[in-house]
Amino acid sequence: MADDVAQQEEGITSLHLRILRKEWRVVCLQLVASLALIWLFLTMTRVFGSCHPDYVASGSWCPALDHTLTLGEIEATLTEGGGMDELPLPNWVTGQGNQGDGRYYVPILLSIAIAGAWVALNFQPPARRRKITLGLLGAMILFLAGMFLLTWTFGMIVNFDLYLPFGNADDSMNHANHLVWPLSVYIQLLILLLFLAPVLFGLMGIWGLSKRMINWSMAYMLIFLGIYALLSYEGVVSQLSSASNPNAPGLNPLPTQIGEADTLGGLISGQVWELLLVAILLMIFSETAHATIRFLEYAFRLPESCKKDPEYVRQFQSILNTHMQHTVVVIFAVMFVTMLALKFDDLIIDVVGWTGSGQWSGQVKESLELRLTYGKVISAMLFLTFVAGLRYVVPWQRVSGLIESALNRGKTNP
């Protein structure tokens, strides 16, 4: 039926992709998704990307979200037996020698540049994109083997002899040494992009409108969290410690107790706040990134007669505004309810304390199980089950509809 809709009047804007990609609401969603992705990655490096100092000092490789440890091991290997003084890329590019978030600033900027180049390349015509791709591949091959082939060819011409380029290390006819420096550059870039892959894939998906890239970015982070949880398990940590160094357990596992509530006015502990922040940022990144693609797909599939209809343009803008408002409200509601759920064990102890001062209430108040991690999880699940059951008592959709209609009336009739 949409094909039968006649165009009523020409609007200033339209729903064509070349115009929608510059729409401030769409750009705002993409910026929010990009900032949430970078913030999420930096938060994960603080929470899950640390190693025990003694483990690093012992020269052992640690499977943390830190590319500088891997680059340090590669540099030590090449300088000892590879005849190199240091890796080609300077430390200010790779982040080696820096502490904290300074290890990731320049690599993140490099990932942004590569993602921007990839997005710009994909929006080129097919013929031009093929030429640019072949030119880049040729430049990479020439950078890797150009000096090697040039010196080998020149040596055979000068010596009037055909010989293999792999001679002794000190032989003038050994031209394979010219492959070491460019290959080391590629190895450094590969390590950087391997550790920064969630940022790179995520930015490609956000600005290149690719759901597959966004899903790859999320899968990378979730797989890393699963591997970290496995390697930081108490039994695995003890086995790794006994196999390497008893005083160096490798990854710094999360504590078994979440600590006292000392953040946000005593509502939540600092350790739990970091974990909650990771979950919230992952939700924001996933929702805003997929919503941008979903809305643009909706506009792209509209008939041509509707893309310039002012009514459809107003509806599309209203959908974007409503989505942005609902996302903010839902994210804050989820965060607040989660923090209340993690405080539910304290409420249980207080309620039991109000019932009296018997032996049972005293045992509950002094119970360590409620303070441990699994006790927190069980009490939080009870609270969330209670909140979910309220939907059968309180008509939340009706309440939210009334609030939204009242806000809309307030905007139209100030």
C-alpha cells in the first residue's frame, strides 16, 4: 500500500541515505555508540587486563588484554637472537613503556584511522574500490619485498651469476636480511590490531553500517571475558602458579568478596561498579549501533514516493527522538534496579533484624554467605524475580504511555 501513497509536497529533507547519513540524530547515535565502545574497551583493560607484577617480572607471557606485554616478549626475542636492537615502530605509537590508559591512546587513534579508511573505501564505486584495493596490496608487497628483490637482482647483475638469496648471515649475497625490518613492522601492526580488534571491528560496523562487524566486536569481548573467567578460576590459577612461579599467579583474579559499598553514596562497591559499567556500556554500544542500522534500513526500503513526503520525514524523526529518549530511560532504569538488587542482601538482613533478636535472626545477620559473591547473586536474583513479577500487578506499559502522552502534551502546549 505504501507504493500507492502519493507525494503531497516537497520537504526540505528526505529519507535518502546520502542525506540521512548527515542527519544529526543519526550521527549522534553513531557517536554515542563509538564513545561507548572505546570507553568499554578502556574499562575492560582496567578491570580484566592486568597481570600480577611478579609474573611479568619473571619474563612470562600473560594472556591479558595488554598488547605491550606481547610486544615486549617479541622484542626481547628478536634482540637476543634476531640481531635487532629494537622493534621498528617507536614506543609512542605502540604504547610500550606507558602506564594505564596511555598504552592504548595512539593504538586507538590508529584503529580509528584504519576504520575510517575502510568505511570510505566501501562507499566508493566497485571499479574504483577494486583499483584502490589492488594498489594497497601492491604497496604492501612492495614494502615487504621491494628492497629484497632489488638488491638480489642487482647482485646477480653485478656478479654475472644466478644464486639463491639465502646465504650466510655475514655473506654479501644474503639478501634475506632485508625482509626482517618490514616483516617486524607487519608483526607489530598485527599484534596491535589483534588486541584492538573489538574497537576496530566495532567502528567499522558503526560507521560502515555492518551488523556482522558489530557482532564480531561483541563476540570478541565476550570470548575474552569467558577466557578470563576460566583462567582466573581458583583451581586453574593454582595449577598455573605451581607450574611457573608460586609467587606469580599470572592474571589478577577478581576478589571473592565484592567489598563494602563505598561508591555512589554507599549504594554499590567500587569493584561491582566497574563490572556494572562494563555491562551498561556493552548494552549502550549494542543498542545504539544496531538501532542506527535498523532505522536506516527502514528508510532505505521505503518507496521512492514516500522518501520526500514530509509526513514520513516527521515520522522518521519522531522515531529517532523516541528511541533516544527510551534508551536513556531504560539504561538508567536497568542500572538503578541492578544496584538495588545488589543491595537486597542488606535489606534481608535489616528485615530479619526488625523481626526480633532471636538466635535465628542473629545467625542470619552474621551470615557470611550473604556477603560472598554467590550470596549476592542469589539475593539479586530474588529481587529481580520480584521486580519481574510486578508486571502482573502494575500495568507498566499503561503507566509509561500516560507519562509519555503527558510529556508530549507539555511540549505542544507549553
